Amino acid sequence: MFCLQEKPELVEGKVDWKGRTARKHEHGGMRIGLLILATFGFEQMATVALAVNLVIYFSGVLHFEFADAANQLTNFMGSSYILSIAVAALADVYIGRFNATLISGCVEFLGLALLTVQAHYPGLRPPKCNIFDSTSHCEKVGGGNAALFFIALYLLAAGSAGIKAALPAHGADQFDEKDPREARDMSSFFNFLLLIVCLGSAASLTLIVWIQDNKGWDWGFGLSTIAMFLGVVLFTLGLPMHRIQPIQGTSTIVEIVQVFVAAIRNRKLQLPEDPTELYEFDRDAEAAGDKEFLPYRDTFRFLDKAAIKETPALRHRQSESPNPWKLCRMTQVENAKIVLGMVPIFCCTIIMTLCLAQLQTFSIQQGRTMDTSITGSFKIPPASLAIIPVSFLIIIVPIYDRVIVPFVRKFTGHPTGITHLQRIGVGLLLSSLSMAVAAIMEVKRKKVARDHGMLDAIPVAQPLPISVFWLSFQFFIFGIADMFTYVGLLELFYSEAPKGLKSLSTCFLWCSMALGYFFSSILVKIVNRATEGVTRSGGWLAGNNINRNHLNLFYLLLSIMSITNFFAYLVAARSYKYRPRIVPAVSK
């Protein structure tokens, strides 16, 4: 009787920190889920301020030109997203999600600590200089100081990438999808995840940005370091209660790559007329092994060659296990087809992050030239303008989920109100509108500077007689776009991804954002190079005087690129076919 009571408490496929099978009422669940969410909230508090305000540190303290400062920030942001894919694969194959999260948190803490040290000691940064004075020759950071800075910056990027890749998946590991109650708790966990991101971002965009601007960069970086330290401590304190996913020893990303390699190696082989002749595990033998089996689809047939049984290597070694780089099971091939089918959708979302990068760089530079007063004595830091879309998300996400979706569902019959692809499309269209509004606002801002003879006014010290809240329109519209596209992408990637890629589905979003940031750096350089001979400033975005360059034309270019991308997305979305919903084989 005692054994009958103990057995249901065991959580299949999960262990505790000592490697023993996890018990349902001792490990995991919403208790530890909330602790993981708190860790993520502290991490967001520590880093979001850097995403919007670090461009000021690049230019004002390290003396990069505005365009170079923007590119340094977008390169940093791109790295922090693209590295998440490598960390996710590393966690699956070698170190596990728990260890990946803990190590990444420590690396991120170290990066923030080094930034704090450099910001605190004058000998580790260039001498103070007014970069807005055309007669001054400001020394740019170099030598060992530059090395220290970039080591700190990219330690921070690597740590942040690891948190993004491993922490949400480890949080999901705390719940058993086969238990109806825990399945509902896991759904709540993901809802709370979006909320905690917004709350952590709100604290970062207000408190930490204000401290950076008013108390000093060393104080701001120091507070971020403390926040990251608290996050690591909280995560570690819950160690005895964690459900830990054992190391898988293989990565589904690697399996996807194997399909393409095997298809290329078998490209000269003839496909059989009957798809059932392609290689697949025996369903009955593998039924109890939690294997996923997908039906054959007549798409991307060139990948089917990866599953041709009669390869030259197997003719002489029929009894040996097949080389996975020469022969793949058909479900593995179908998984690769699903991922390949999502590539056009993925590509069409990159340009939206390219637009987001401008709100985190050039829009902050705009705000520094404007009147930031709220009351007679209190001024809002320009970087804190990003609190507008964040605050809006905190309010609108519950309303969208509880009011708008049920209302729309009555007309569409779709469980989520509108499909994932429709949701992404709405966001892409709004991002184009955001850039168009940004161009109009920049024309208005420059007109004020011209009318008041302040084209050469020093930012912050000589603010233009126009409120910084005029920029809130572009931030507000992009906040709505953010809710539609990025959340829609998460839903699409998670629901469409193969079973083995569920834990890595968020990395598709991070990769899209990384490419957007990298392309932003490239686009800025291309635009400056193409326009250096047709403008007095030496390029639309050249120099440190934002009042005399042509940022409005750059925003207009982005709006045109975004609307063109939207029409390309419509073509891709119309041709996309959702994956079949198949229940995995189970033993009888």
C-alpha cells in the first residue's frame, strides 16, 4: 500500500539536485516557478536599462561618434541574442539547463561588475570631454581600457544569452504536462513570464536609468550588478526544490543539421515511389520510449533523401547502427521540413528588430536634445521613454487575453481569436507606421531647432523648446506592434516546433532579433557611405550633431522597407501550412 502511494509522486524524466527521481510534492511546481520568475525579473532589471541607455555611455563617456555608438550597441544586443542558440544546444548536450542558467548568471554578474569598476575609476576611461563642441578633440577609449570594456560587455552578452536560452525552458521543466493541474500551472507560468519581463523592465527603465543619468554610471552599473547578484542567489537558494531535466546527450538542432547533411550526401540517390520505404523506427518497438512520429508530407522532397535506406554505407554493414550523418529517420526529416517551412516567416520578422534598434539608439539621442521636464524640478531621462510601451503591455496583455481574444473568438472561431500568422502581420504593419510617425516627429523637432536658431545647441545643457513626450507616439505604436509580433512569434514557434525543439523555440525569436540588430549596424554604415557626398554633414547619420544630420530620411527609409517587408510577409504567410497535430504513440 505504501508503494502504491509513493509511485504517483515520482516525476518521470526529472531528477533532483542529487540525481534522484524528482517527487511531485517536493520538487518543482509553482513554488519554485515563482522563484525562477523572480530570478528572471532581477535579470531584466539589471540589463534592460543598458539596452536603451548604453548608447549614451558609448558616446558621452567613451567618446564614440553617434553612428558608431549605435552600431556598438546593436552589435552587443545582436550577440546577446544569437549566442542563446549555442547555449541552448550546449545545455541539452553537455551541461543541462540548470547548470547553464547558473553559469550564465555568474558570467553576467562578472560582466556587470567589470563595467562598474571601469565606470568608477577615471584612469580606466578617457578624460572628460564635450563631444558636442566641434573645436574639442575628444580622446576615444583605447588600449587596455578598451579591452577591459569589451571583455566586460561581451561577458555580459554571453551571460544574458544563457539566461534567455536556459531559464524559461528550465522554468517549464518544473511542471508535468501529463498532469492537468500542473499543465494549467505551466500555462500560468508563461503568462507570468511576460508580466515579470515587463515589471523588471519597468524598474530598469525608471530607477536604474535615472540613477545612471543623475548619480553616475558607476552607481547605475553597480545597482545592476546587485540586482543580478540577487537573482543568482535566489536561483541557487531553491536548489533542493528544483526539478532538473537530465542531460539529453543530443541536440535536436544537431539532428536537424544531420538531415540537411545526409540529404546533400545522398543527393544522387533515387527516391522510392512509396514513402513507406523510407527509414523510420519501428513504432511498436519504440512506443514506450516517448518517441514522436510524424506523418509524411509531400513537401521539400529533396530532404527525403536523408531517409533513403539503401545508401552505399549500409549495403555492407546492414547489422550496424546507421550513421546519423548519412541516414535519418523520417520523423527527423519531417521535423526539418517544419523548421524549413518557418524560415520565410522568420526572415520577414528580422526588419522589425531593425526598427526597434533605432528606438534604442537614435530616438534616445533625439530625446537628449529635447525638454525632458515633467514638473518644474523633475526631468525624465530620455532612455526612460521606453517605459511607455512597457507600461502599455502591463495593462493591455491581461485585457487582450481576457477581453479582446474571447470577443474576437466569437466571430473567428479560433481559440486565440486570430491566428498566429495574422497576429504577426498586424505587428509588422504597425512597426512600419511607427517609423513613419518617427520621421514626422523628427521633422517637427528639427523645425523647432531651426526656428529658434538652435541647430548647434548642446544636448541636455541647451534643450530645445519642445517636449520629449512628442517621441512617445513612436514608442507607443511600436509597443502595440511588439505585443502582436513578438508574442505571436513565440506562440507560432512553440506550437509549430517539433517536440524536441519545444525548449529551444524561444531561441528562434532571439535569433530573429539578433539578425535585426546586426543588420541595423550594417544598414547605418551603408546609408552613411551612400549619402556622404550628398549632404553637408558627410552622411545622413554622420557626426555628433543630430540637429544637422538627416535622421528623418533614415526613419522614412525604414518605414518604406517595413511596408515592403509586410507585403513580402503576406506572400509567405499565404503559402505557409501549419503542421499536422499528431498525438505521440503511447503504449497500450
